[in-house]
Amino acid sequence: MELRVETDARTTTVDVTDRVADAISPDCDTGTCTVFVEHTTAALAIQENEPRLREDIEGFLADLVPDEGHAHDRLDNNADAHLRATILGPSVSVPIRDGSLALGTWQSILLVECDGPRTRRLSLTVLEG
């Protein structure tokens, strides 16, 4: 299964939890759902979907990786986005319990855009078991 997600800023977070949950077949009682972003300048994270925390995540990544001064910038001026995405990683896996994502009370699946705005593809793989 594939989801497409539109982002509206160079660096932003988008909660995709409900879209991922909706993609799980009602017949799947238990298993694992893996979400993978098919891009090298975006990432996924499981974190609280609170607007100030999402701003903090964006600020943290900006503070951690400077916008300029990287060798790859000579090619297409987005090395910072690649490095930020590398820190977080391209995938998350969530257990499925009783037909639903088994996330904690405050946990959400966030797409972290590092080089937007863009249309991003997420691949979902559900293993029943």
C-alpha cells in the first residue's frame, strides 16, 4: 500500500497516524505495520503530536545541522535536509493489536519533512501474525 503526503514548508512535521491506521485491513487482528518514506530528505518519527513539540523538533534539527557549509551543497544545495533525515531514519514499525495500531497514549506517527514543500510517498507493509 502507498500513501501520498503533501507538505507545505521546507521543514515541517505532518501527523500521518490516522491515514496509516485507516490503511490496515479490518481483518488484521494482530501483526506489525511498517511505514517507510521513499525519500532521502524526509524521515519518520513516533512522537507526541503537540504543536509546540513539533516546532521544537523542527528547531532541534535546525540547531543540530547547519543550513550551509556541506560538500553536497555544491550539487543541489540540500545537504542539510539529507543529514537531518539521516538522524531520524526512513521507517517506523508499530505493532497491531486487536485490529488497531498499538501506539501509546501520546504517540503519533509523524512524517518529518526536511526539504519541502513536496509530495512524499509512504510505503506501508502489514505483516499479520
